[in-house]
Amino acid sequence: MKWEKLNKDTVAFTFDTLEGFDTSVYVIEKKDRIYVIDTFCGPEAMLPIIEAFPSMKTKEVVVINTHFHWDHIWGNNAFKDKEIISHHLCKQLIIDQWHRQINENSKYQMGDVQMIVPSHTFVDKLEWDDGMLLFHSPGHTRDSISVYDQETGLLIVGDNLEMPLIYVEAQDLEAYVATLIKYKTLNPEKITASHTLHIEKYMLEETILYLEALKVEKSITFKDENKQLIHKTNLKKIGRLDN
Ligand SMILES: [Zn+2]
């Protein structure tokens, strides 16, 4: 696991244990609160992060799940007595998909993975007095939320942006594009995504173009083999096996 300071308040911890997918967990430390964004594959992965922030013992800890996927929530057990926040759909999806996700990816569990569901959920947005804002940002999945630190301008988008190409799981492409346009409107200082630590502005534009092309069912072929594979997976997910 590597770590990198993204700004005065934020550290990204990046794990390389899932082949081909670097995955980051973020800690944002404010005056009275300390936010943990996503919990990766298990409580064992969270231990060094908890250790790195002794202030978690004294400050209010707010854990955020960006969406229901296993590689973002399995470490919730490390924070079972803390406040865990997600979109209201996320909580339901964690419950509904728990066994399937465990069965399909059990080898990636790190430590005692238990179903710890969010203790608080919201529908549109949630805001704190220290400038932290959570908002519903459907795209990659229906329950995806984004974290915006209005003080530093850091936008954490979960799996809504990713290089070389996004994984589209929800079928509502219109909503996905609307979310990305909202990201543009915010004009963030920096964008970071769970599987791509540094998102450049052009990646946001490229992703919008890709989704627009998918929307109008334009036939798309990528020269890059990996991108083409992801694209095919996306076509399957949205119920379209064209070409
Ligand atoms: Zn995901």
C-alpha cells in the first residue's frame, strides 16, 4: 500500500492487491471531524490507516461508502461503531448483493469481512459545516455518490471516472452524463477516482463523449485491446451486444 498527500487535509492510500486495479481509500482530516472514504477489501486493510491517524480516537469519524461494490465496502467492519454514510440505494444493494459479491470475489477478502451496512443514508445531498459535501451522482451504478471538499476543491468521484475506460453498470446513460456535466460545473481544483488517482480534465471530456456515443448507439471500436474489452463488457451490461 502506498500513500500520497493530495492537499493539506487529504491523504490517498492506494492498494495494488487487485490485479490491474489500483484502488484508493481517502482520509480527509478537518478540525473536528475525520472522513474516511471507502473501506476497500476488509478491516485488515484499514488497520494501517487507522493507526496512521491517532486523531480518529478523539475526533468524530465519518465513514463514507461511494457505492455498494465489494472493493469499496468490505472494510466497514473496522468502523462498525462509527457513523457510516451512503446513498439510501447503496444500503439496500449491499444487503441484496452481499452473498453474490462474497461468492464471486471471496479470495480478495482482507480479514474478518462482515456485512456492516451504513448507519445513515441520504437521497440528494448531505453537507457539513466544514465544507464537506456529499451528493448523489448516479453513473457507474445507480447508488454512486461523490464527495466534494468545498474548502480545498477536491472532488472524489468513486468509480464514475476511470482510466483507460469507465465501467458502465447502470443503464441510465442520461443520468451518467448529467452527473459528469455537474462535475464540470463544480469546476473542481482536483479530481480523483477510486481506480485512477489523478484524473485530468480531458478524461472527463472523453468520458462524456464516450457516453454520448453509447447513448445514440454509435458503433465504437477502440484500438487499445484493454479498452475494447471494457467497452464490450459495458455493452453487455447495458443490454446491447452490437457490432
Ligand atoms: Zn464499482
